[in-house]
Amino acid sequence: MTAYSTTPDTNSDPVRMTPLELRASTSLAAIFGLRLLGMFIILPVFALYASTLPGWDRIWIGIALGIYGLTQAMLQIPFGWVSDRIGRKPVMYAGLILFAVGSFVCAASTSVGGIVLGRILQGGGAISSVALAMAADLTRDSQRTKAMAIIGMTIGLAFALSFVVSPFLAATVGVPGIFALTGVLALSAIGVVAFIVPDVPHPKAMERVRFMAVLTNPALARLNLGIFAIHAILMAMFVVVPFSLAAAGLAARDHWMLYLGVFGASVVLMIPAVRSRKADSRSHSIFLGAIGMLTVGLALLALLQNSLWGLALALLVFFTAFNILEAKLPALVSQRAPPSAKGSATGVYSSVQFLGTFAGGALGGVISQHFGGATVLWFCVALAALWWLVALSGE
């Protein structure tokens, strides 16, 4: 493709996306959605399935689920770094192929070792950092938050849809069939990369930036702390929230309806905030306000444990703030990263995100076991408040 067709026009309307930017944003969102639907769809049914197989116990179930995140965290940085040097698309092809192979290994295995190996291979498809860098390559600063919002909403839709269709698929094609479906979805995503996602010109003439300069950049470090905190909070709170909903009178089989309703409403409420442009002086105030809203939502969760409507309100406040921050954080990373190190910067960002997921789940379980669910939520409040103080020192 020509440079014109693959590079956003800086003279275009700064308020609206160009056709190229819209195509890039929606196609990359489709890749995230196809891949993450394959990842999320196994979560509601895998533990029960594995517990019926010989040789499995809860420790191995936890390992099989968690090993994916560990390999993701280990490989996001190398994949992002390599994509800065050889281009985005070759790395995305490799990652999607690894994810598909791992899915088919899981589908064909019933043993502990086979499924754990498959999950390791699935985690090896660590392309989140590459896709985020690609979104940054193909959008202007004024449109980047919108692009990340499109990607974020697609991830949320994949999450919600997975909890609706997973029990049906488990009953019809079984868990091995679900694993096979995840492989097919990954192969479909390869087609999207090849034929729909615009090509990215490789920045051959750019001066290389040392990796340590990315790690020690204060602005990037504050944003990395933010993504660690928000995903640690998400995992820790969901050690507690399902039990709170059940105690408030909502049957477990109906939880998905509350989540779907809350998430849908939160997406509508987030739109005015994510439309804020980089040049808008209110942008940092909106960012700080979203962290404050997140903190308030968590405090409401801790205080309204016995009220189903109170919990629903608290979750609405939390997810509205969460969605705003999920859209703004990667956009801010791409804006502050050196042009020739966007892949490295988003690699660090994605690795820290997965580490936050692991740490939040582990700490949430330990705190809940020894000190109770309310203490977990107050721990989340403290972590969110700490993040707000760190963000306050930023631009």
C-alpha cells in the first residue's frame, strides 16, 4: 500500500476518525475480540470439566488456568520489542499461530500434562502489546483514545458474551469442542490481520531507543503502575463479589444478567469521557476523576454488602470508571512512548497488566481466606487511592 493509504492524515478533521483510522480500530478490535472470546469462554466451565478427569485436583486446575497469564506476562515485552524491529504483522501472525496450536493441543488432550502444555502455548501468543502498538501507529493522537475505547468495548463484549454462551457450548460440543473453537477463532483472526488491518510502514530511519529508557521513563512508569493496580483490583474484587451477590439474594445462575446489564449501562456512561481529546485541558482532570470514581465504587461495594441494589449501583460506578481508564491508559502509553519504541512500551504495559491480574487474584484469595471479603475490598480501595496520589503528580 502507499504511504497515503497507511498513514493517518495529520491534516484531517481532528474531531473525527479518518476512514483508515476507523478501519484500523475496528479490525484490531475484531482481533482482540476473536482471541479474547476464545480465552474467556473457557473460564466458566473449565474447572468443573477438569475435576471429572483423572489426575486433576484444584491445584492443577489453578495451574492450568494461571499458566496462560504467566507466559503472557513473560512474552509481551519480547514480542513488542521484536515488532519494533521486524514489523507488527509478522509478529501477530506468529502469536496467533501459537495460540491456535495451543488451543488444538488442549482440545486433543485429557491429561494434566497435555492441557497444561496447551495452555502454555496459548499464552505464548502474546500479541496484545503488538496490537496496541499497531493501533498507535495507525491513529493520530487526537483519535487514539477513541481507538482504544473501541478495542476496550470489544474486549468487554467478548467477556460478557463468553459467560452467556459458554454453558450452552459446553452442553453441546463439550469443553474439548470449546478449545477447538478457540483455535478456529485464532485462525480467523490471522485472516483479519492479513486482509483487513492496514499495513504499517516500518520506521527504518528512526533512532533506536534503549530499552532501559522505556523502563525508567517516569510518565510511562506511572501509567504502568495504573494498569497493574486496576487489574489487580479487578481480580481481587471478583474473589469477593460473587459471594456478596449470592448473600444478597441473587442466585449464581442469574449473576450474568446483572453483569451484562451493569456493563452495558457503563459503556453508555463512559462515552462522554473517552471522547475527550488530548489537547483538551480537562483530559488529566477526567483521568483523575475516573480513578476517584473507581475508588468510590469500591468503597460502595465494601459498605453495601447486604443490598443487591446497592451492589448493582456500586458495580455500575466501578465499571464506568474501569471502562474509561481501560480506554485512556493504553492511549496515554502510546502518546508518551518514543516513536521507535512503541512496541517495547506497550510490551512492558501488557506484561505489567498480566502481572497485576496474577497478583490481584493471589492476594485477594489470601486476604479473603484470613481476614474476610470486606478486607479485600478495603485493600482495593487503598490501592486505588495510592494510584490516585501517584497520578496526581503527573502532567
